[in-house]
Amino acid sequence: MGARPAGLPELRRRVVGAALRERADRAGRQVVATALTSVQAIEDELGALRVDRETGAPFQRTSVLTHIAWVPEEWVAAAEDVLAGLAERHPSRTIVLVPEPDADDGLDGVAEVECYPVGDGRAVCVETIRIRLRGRRAEAPASVVQPLLIPDLPVFLRWRGMPPFGEQPFEQLVDVVDRLIVDSTEWPGLPAPYAQLVDLFDRVAVSDIAWARTSRWRPQLASLWPGIAEVRRLRVSGTAAQAHLLAGWLRSRLGRELELEHDLSDRLVGVEIDGEPAPFPPGDPPPPAELLSDELDRFGRDRIYEEAVRDVAEHSGA
């Protein structure tokens, strides 16, 4: 089955999903931080930190969105690694929420302003707020974040790990954001959880970093048209999320059944169509910060992703 230009009409209408964008290199930065113990203190301190201590002039706010990250303790190190590569890519106010539901009631926060020179004496300044929600505070995160949202700008929520569908912390935050970003690679028990994700599609736009990691492979498979129209067996060497999402994508595009075989790997390293290897995509997989940065550029629903997930959910038996 040789590679040919994609001929399926749907492939010209973003069937492969959105592509990744290139990003600028990191610049220098200045950091000022202070310990805080209440939402009002966070608001007050951010106002103070936005003033240049040498000139007394306020920094120009350059935020284009508010980015909320729900980060259970086991995900903190990974989340901080991503945030370190994200700041200049997306001028934003980032609110990192670390729940500690078993601790005594309370809130501990740190506010931080980082400034990156961009030339001509100008700088881009971004704000990061890290908050530990203890005890009952972890059950009512919306009351903490709503006063901290920047008015009239979109709000994104990155939920680390498996979302507790139907539980208060998750439901509250979904109701105050414009886009939910998950990584179904982090979920146990796939494919069953996709059935619960489907229920959110009419409430909030959803991005899945596991889906983004297949973006280099989908055009490669589409290029096999018309031969791929006859595919009966798909074999994926990658994570469970990547295997199920690629199978759901192909089934939803072709409108018929196919058999999925899965070889577990921590990344997507190969795809076979009826036993024949698909051409390996050019380039290197993007790093985690770039994957999240790309999702923060999206504002509408990804209907192709939604159709793939619906198909996976229908085949999950959940």
C-alpha cells in the first residue's frame, strides 16, 4: 500500500486535527515572589508586584488568557517542568492549584511576576499564582479562583491526572472555564473513562494532549488514501490513549469497523495498516511545554477529536 496524496474529501476539512506551531526560544527573566495566606492578599500583592520598584511605573499587562492548573501532589514536579517552558510562549495569569483535602482547612499562596525582555526596552510580564488548597478549601476551588480571573479574557483549565467526573472540585472549575485540557495518557482503565468525557463536550471545549501527540501520525495515515479505505486491522505501538484515539479517528472517518491491536510503549513509535508499517513522520515529537502551549492557542471545539472520542466510548462497553 504505497503513500499517495490524501484523496478523501474529509481529509481536506481538518480530519487530521490541528497542527502544532513553532515557538520562540526562551529569554531572560526577573522573578519577585512573596508568601500569602488569603485570596485578598494575593490580589493586593499582584497589584504591588506589577509596579517597577525602580521607576514606580506599572508594568504593562500583556496577559491574553487565564490558565488554571489543577495539580495533585504527585503531579507537581511534572507540572512545574512544563510551566518553566511555557511562560514567554503565552503571556498569561497562571493559577496553580495543589489540593490537600486531608489537611487542616486553609490556604497558602505565592504570587510571582516574571518579566522577559523582548527588545526596544520593552518586556513581557506574566503572573503565576501557586495556591495550596487545604481541607474544605479543596472542595470549593471556584470560590478561590473566580476573584483572580482576568476579566474579559478566556480561561483555560489544565487538569492533571484522572478528572473526578461528577465531583464538586472538577464540576465547579469546568463551569468557570472556556476550555478544559486533559491528557488521557494519565488516565487508568482506558478506554472506559472516555464515555464520561463525552458528556462534557456540550458544556466546555475539550483538548487532549494525548490526541495532540498523534498529530504527526494522522497526516501520514491520511496520505495512504485510497488504500487505507480498505483497512481491516490497525496496530499501534504507543500508549493506550494513542492507540484508542487513532482507532476511533479512523473508524469515525471511514464509518465502519476495524480491528485494533496494541503494543504498549510510553510513546508513539509505530503504526501498521493490515500488517504494513505506515511511513514514519518527519521531525521530532514536540516537548510537553510546546504541546500545552499549542492547546492554549485553541478556542473552538475540535469536532474531529470529539467524533473520535465518541467512537472510542461506543466501543468501550462502558
